[in-house]
Amino acid sequence: MMIRNSLLLLCRLQRCLLLGSLLLVPAASRADESKSAPLPKGLLLKQPVMPDSLNDTMRSVNERLSQDVAPSDNAAVLLVQVCGEDVFDPVLKADSLAMLGIASLAPSPAPFVYFQQFADSLGPDEKATLGHDLDALPLHLATAIVRPWKQDEYPALLPFLEANRHSLDLLVEASRKPKYYAPVLSEAEPPQLLSMSVTLERRLPFLVRCLSARAMLRVTEQKGDQAIEDLVACQRLAVLLATGSPFDVSAIKAHQMEGVAFQASTTVLQAGGFTGAEAKNYLAKLKEIKPLPPAAIAADVGERAVLRRQIELLKLEDSTLGAFFEFPDTAKFPKLEQLRLSVADWDQVFARANEVQDEVVKALSTKERDVQSQLFTALDEAYAAWDEQNAANRITTEDLKKLSRFIGETMAMSLRPRYRQLRQLDDRAQLRRDLLLLSLSAVSYRADHQAYPATLADLTPEYLEIVPRDANGEPFRYDRLSAGGVRLVSLGSNLENDAGLSFNDDIVIALP
């Protein structure tokens, strides 16, 4: 069975592909509310104003996300200062600035300079000196975020980061803001959440990589505390984004961002790059950051809003039921070609769609794995029944309530999230956070006791209130190595020992 809105399925497929690729990448955090520096001189704020043209779910979702978010407390305001107002789509720029409460940006620092802009800004002699290194900047950045590096290794990366020093510093300040709200707008007419503008948050993963690369350089320069500030900022920004923009697309970016910080942090720890004092500093800051919000919140808030908005758009189109249900044997349903969607009981459409979404939220919110697995299986079976059952047995033009509920069910099933993958994403985020906390605690313990703890239980209560466990509820494996180091091992989100396999979901951290 197919529905006319094939765009819904395409957009959901794109999200699922991105989600699937993220599960292979090493993510978890919420920004602390420490005091931040004053706003840049010249950044003028005003009372936010929402355009009158916003209505229905588009308006309600913006009102909900912007509630109690003052411009001076909004990390997104500083991110616009970092990126420049041209970060917004031209037709949405004025409304976006008004909704953020930005009267004008400060003249300094200048917006972030990207690779091509940086290359274009150089003189002929500088270009000749850097030569191939300019073309290799993307590759050098990708390498610089996974290990500490020295200035002479990437000659073009150092001046690139220096050109953006003030912007990166402001990015750190943005991470200290207690809130994040970016306008949820769309160029489509009428606007729809499936095509909402995410131009601002789209820049964040790249900016975080730049911040992480600077942190890795600072490690080699023995500026550990400054490196930690950069890495913690990456984690804060990830949580701010996922908390302030509870949509699947935003959550995926947040996990990517936090994953970069985790990989960089554990690489430094495994290289012995943090002193005991620096590890204690990092541990204290990490404890102040809340974990990434679970996928259930995005399903309940953002994805429910997406579903509601798509039904609102369907309600606006007075097409025939035959145009909505695409059957190869349409001739067998002549009444569907005559009846229009306007006959539907839209309260029932929304009600059934919400019931389906409620079941997804319930499953994602369930902590007990066995129970959750049963709920996931029930969701799979419900989808299979909807997808495979002869639609002729489900569609009736005589029972308006039944028909309306089937329309709502069809919309919800078409937009359902990949709940099993989302659970894995939650697991990996928690595992990365817990392993980083354990690693920092172990290094801190060694600094105080001249040796690693005999067991992880020795870390409580001085370094950790409780010892976290692996995703299966069992203790993390903790091995003492002959050379005096230790190794932490997690079975990962698939709960299997993947050593030696092509797909390795395990997480291993070896501390020297």
C-alpha cells in the first residue's frame, strides 16, 4: 500500500540513513549554567517577535521551544554572531533574526572563515608557501581531531585555526549559555517541519571539529586546561542542541558532535596527555554536564510535531481519497475517487496518529530491556499488519470514523522513527559518557595514589558517587595490564563481544 505523500517516506529514509551511519561512529551530555563572559560589544538585542504568518503547529512548536529563552541566555544568538546573519536562508533571515531578538550583530569578531574563504584571503606568497597543504585542509582537519598534533604537521591548519581564533573563543562562550533556541521555519509554502531550515545547526558539527582540532594542538603545547575547555564546549554544545531542538535531525547532529569530543578526549587519555590535575579538572566539568536527552523526548515533542504538521497540510489539500491512497486497482474503489479528504473527521485523524506515536514514545521510554524488546516487537507487528494487509479490508466509505482513523494511522506509520536504532544511539551515548567518567576518575585516582585502583569500586565515593555499568547491566570489564596500565572494555550497544569481527561495536580504552 502506498500513500500520495511519498515525500514523507523519502525524508524519513534520509533521516534513517544518517542515523544508521551514526551508529558506527564513536556521543553524551547538557550545558552547565556557569557564568559566561559579557556579550560581544556591538551585539544589540531586542524583544523577540514571532511573525503573524506563523500558525498551527509551526507557531505552537516555536512558542514551546522559545518559552523562557531570553536572547541574552540563548546560545543560538552567539552562534549567529559566529556564523554571520547570512547563515539563514535569505527569505527566512528577517524572521529568524526577529524571533531570536537580534537587532544587529557586533562588527567583531568577523564571521567564521571557511576553507575556501581562508584560501581566498591569502596573498600569492602565502598560497605558494602553503601549496598543497591548502587543498589538503579537509583531510588534515579530519586527522587533527583524532590525535594530538604539532604545528609543523599541518602548516595550513594552524593559520586557518588562528584566523578563526576569536570565533572559536566565542563558540566556547556560546556553550556556557543555559539555553538554545533557533527558529523553526520553512521556505516551503505552506511551511512544513519536514523541510524546516536547519542552516544554523548544520554548521555546528564542523565548528565542533575545528574546536576539537584546536584542543588536540593545545595538548601537544602542554595547555591541557585550555584543551579541556574546548572539549567540554563541544559536549555542552551537543546537549544544548539536542535539548533545545528536540527533533531527530538535531539529535543526530548532537550525537556526532559529542562523539568527536569523546574520541578526542579518550585518545589524549590513552596517550597519557592529561596530568592528574587536568584529569580532575575535566572530571569536575564533565559531571556538571547532563547526559544527552533520550530519543523518547524527540519522539514525543519534535517528531510528534512533524506528524501533526503533515496532517495539517493534508487537511489543507482538498484532494480526493483516491489521490491519497495509491492503489494499482483504483477502479475497484470508485467512491474513493469521488469523496474528498474534506469529509474526514480530522479529530479522529489526529487522535489515531497520536495513539500510534504514543506507542513509540512508550517503547522508547521503557528502560527494562526485555520489556522494551517486547514493545518494539509489537510495534514491528503493527507496522507489518498496516503495510501488508489488503487495504480493501481497512478502507470504508460508509464508516467515517473508521476511515478517518485509518488516514491518521497511515500518516503515523509512514513517519514512524527507527526506534531500535534510536535505542542503540541512546546506549552508545551513555556508554561513552560513563567510560569517559571512569577513565578520568582512574587517572585522577592514580595521581593521588601512585597507582590505578585495584577495582572500579575503589573509585567511589571520592571520584564517583556510583560505578556505572555496561549496557547489559553487567560491570564494565576492567583489566590491569602487566606494564602498569589498565583497560576498560564495553560490549557496546549490541551487547556482544565483537573482538576480531568486521563490525566491532565494542569500546576499548587503554590507559598507560
